[in-house]
Amino acid sequence: MKKILFVSRPIAPPWDEASKNFAYHLAKETAVSNKDIEIHIMTKGVLDDLPKNVICHDVYTSSERDFGAFQKIRSVLFQLMQKNKFDIIQYFFTPTKASSVLIDRFLKGESKTIQTIATLREDLFSDDDIKELIFGDIVTTYSDYAKERLEGLGVNNVKKIYPGIDLSDYSPREKDENLLSEFGFSKDDFIINFTGEYIRLGAMDSVIESFIKVSKKIPNAKLSLAVRVKNEKDAKKKEAVIKELQGEGLLGRVAFHDTWHRKMSDLYNMCDISLFPVQNMYGKFDVPLAVIETMACKKAMIISDIPILQEFSTQNNSVLISRDNPIGLADTIIDLFENKSKREEIAQNAATFARENFDIKKSAQKYADLYKNL
């Protein structure tokens, strides 16, 4: 029995954060298919309905909002106390200089390591910095882009494995009228979803400005904002958004989901289209799961045409628009509303693409092969 520790943020509800969602599903699916592997996860509380060979460690005291200093200290202390008890340790976070030194010198011990890097943070680190952040015996990336960048820097132990999603959950369903009514929506509304951030990525202003224009053309347009308030800056931005919507008389047509305690698939299936009009991807996964999950639910996506997103977004499975272009975003939303057949064709292509490339079963098997051969 190979013992593997997943080091991550708290793997616990609410299921509104990509890194812990992926770690949870990877642990569950790998354990189901590989009885000779025992996976240990770091949680807040103990999760139900997991295979017997997934062991929960009640490390954290909070699983919402930012991953603060107190939770990080608890994580480090747990790793120190469990040092050398695992065959493999897999790290699910974007490294920093401090965390890489801490792990390499003090925490990993004799365990083999897998460093799963969702993004390289090229906005923060130089090429030399990035090379210094790499400590894993194996490095797995979410994208070919990151893999090729690392290999270009002389890192040779890199494998690209797309992050998987649970396709039995992320699948198309009819709109839930009871859920819709909770937010003042109806089945006949044209519901636009944005799952993103208030401050980071620079998308919120475009989303709101475009919705103001769209609302004048589409009387039954509604906006669903699945956006967490992670800090004081986010809270102030939300207040500004509310004030702007009030001034336009549109606040009653917008639902705010600061924390979503249901399945994220319920939220995606509540909507007709989804937006990802980001100006940059600083700090975001190379493959944002909110986009892939929505695609798998057979929804048409509108996505910025920035290079790092073009590994999975094409003119066939999404609509590409230039960044920081609220007028173009609004026009595209109206076009998809007026052209149902176009919207449905894009949505079908998106669902097919997600199922072919982001099945958690395929991802889990690739990781299981790594565990067994490391």
C-alpha cells in the first residue's frame, strides 16, 4: 500500500475553489480505481462518502475566504509532525520562494515529491526565480504552455496532466425552478453567469458595463455573479458594483453568490451562457476549472482571446473577444441571445471538448501511474 499525502488548502465545503475541488475529486477517483494506494487529505472536519483508502486529517479550522497565516501555520505544523510517514507527498499550490525553501529543506524529508503547478506566476517571478521554485521529483503542469516554459528553462522532470472534473456531476440538466425562484429568477429568463473575481483578472467592470447595455436590449436578461468576497478590497468592489447597479435600476435583476454551498454544477445549469472576459490570468490557473466545468454543463462561453487561454478555447467551442472590451462583450451576449442555434452549437462543441479532455477518470489514472512508478 503506497501512502500519499495531498498538501493543499482545506479540502472541505464550500466547493467553490478550483484547487481543493480538483484535489478532492482526484483523491476520490484515484482511490476508487486503485486499492493499493492510500491517499491522505488535509481537511476541515471529516468528509463523508469517501473510499476507505482516503484518509481525512482534520488540520484546518476554516475553509472559506483567503488562506490566511493561521491556517498556513497549521498546515506546516501538521507536515512537520507527519514527516517521513508517506511514500509520496503531492503539493497542490503555486509555489513561492519561501514555501519552496521550507518544503525542500525542512518538510518533505525522505518522501518522494510531486509538485503540481497550476500556474507559473510569470507576473511575479523571473525565469531564474521560477527555476528556484522547482523542488519536486516530478513536476506536473495543467497546460502545455507551462510544461514547455519549464522545459525551456532546463527543467526535465515535467509532465502535463490536465486537471479533471467529475463528468457525472458536471453535465447538462434542466433549469431547477425552485433554485431559480430563490434568486428572483424564472425559467424563461436569459441568465448570464460570471464565475470569477471582483478585483483580480480585471473582468468585473466589463461584466457590469456590458450587462447594463444588454439589459436595455433583452428585457428578461438576468445576471448571476458567482464571485467570492475574499478580502477587504473585494468587499469594497462589491459595494461599488451594488451602487452602480442601483443607480441603473438593475439591482433586482442580479443575484450575488458570495459563497455557494450547493454543487457548482447547479449554478452553471441555472444559466444560459457564461462569461470569462478577463484582462489577465495573474494568479489564476492556466486552465480555469470554472470555464471547463461550465463547458461540460453544455453552456456557451464568452472568453477573452488572451494567448494562455487559447490552449482550450477555440472558435468552435467558445466565442472569443478581445480583452477589456465591454461593448464587444455586450454585443456578443446579444448575438448569442438572438441566435439560439449558434448558441446551442457552441455549447455542444464545448461539452464534447470538456468530456474528451477533462475527465477526472483519465486524470486520476495518469496520476496513479506516476504514484506507482515513483
